[in-house]
Amino acid sequence: MPHILTTDFFNRDTLAVAEELLGKFLVRRNVNGISALKITEVEAYDGHQDRASHAYRGRTARNEIMFGPAGLWYIYFVYGMHEMLNIVTGPEAYPAAVLIRGVEGVNGPGRVTKHLNITRNLNTLSARKESGLWIEDRGIIVSKKEIHKTPRIGISYAGPVWGRKKYRFLITEIKKPAA
DNA sequence: TAAGTGATCTCT
DNA sequence: GAGATCACTTAA
């Protein structure tokens, strides 16, 4: 039986949540039915001191949701064309979230949202069945050996310290034998 | 490698 | 209000 992740899962250390999201399934229900895709790549944005985080300069209308309780979707629009999907983590008033950068067969945060028809109208909603977008544990175990950690992407403004932190987690690509 | 695209934020 | 910037993608 798939187990839907709830607040308890998300209301923990952001790095732990990010790492453990690998291998879980992002499930979307819309007019086309239900699709479930395994999460393969994420990034953590953790706390007000994280210079790469939207919350670094304090609370604004956009990042307000990052200060909210865990388990809410934070979806924003960048570069005039891409919606980014994040799940809020940690306790209320502590600004943190995990960006879902890739799922099985769909690489790149902008492509994930496009593929699953995820837009800002889901922003601030809760990750549960009722919202049409949630995350399930389907029993897949991801070993530490399969997990790669690298610096985050597209955050050169974050400076040498925060820019180099290995807050990006991805499942190692398994090389297929040449056909 | 550079352009596209528009919301958001910072400064006037 | 104006200008710069941006947690990206695609086409060369």
C-alpha cells in the first residue's frame, strides 16, 4: 500500500527531508487522470541564513509560504516562463523548502511542472489528495551509495560559502550496457 | 552561447 | 514607477 507523506515527514531537518525524498513518488491528479513519477533530484533551501534562499532577505509576499508550516506547496514563476515546485519543510516561522528538480524521465524543474500541469494555482495548498498533488512512499529503498550530493544550480549570487554547499541530491544514473 | 519572458524586488 | 535580476529551457 502506498503511504502518503504527511506533515510529520516534512516537519524535520530540511536536508534530511530532501535526501529522503529521493525515491518517493510525486503524484498528480488532474483532468487527464493520475500520474505518479519517482523523484530523482531535489535541492534544499534551508533557513534565513541561506544566501541562496528566497527567504535570505526576509519575508516578502512571494516567500511568505516558506515561513509557513511544513507540507505546503511553494510554487513560483521565474524567467517569464517556468513554474518551480517546492515543498515547505521545518517548523512554522522557520523559512525552508525543498525544490523538486527532477522526476523519473523528466529532468529539470521547469519541465517537471510543465509535464504534470502544475502551476501557481496550487501555491500554498497542502500536499494531500484533496489538492490533487501529493507525495507517496511506495516502499523503494534508496541506498546511500546511489545518492549524489552536489552544489545547487543557478545560484551564483549566493557567494562562495552558500554557493558551494552540497544541498543538491540526486539518484545516481545507472549506466545501461551498450545495446 | 544567447535569447526569451514576465513576476518580483530594490531603489528612486 | 523604473530598472535589474532571476532556484530555467531551448535552439544554435
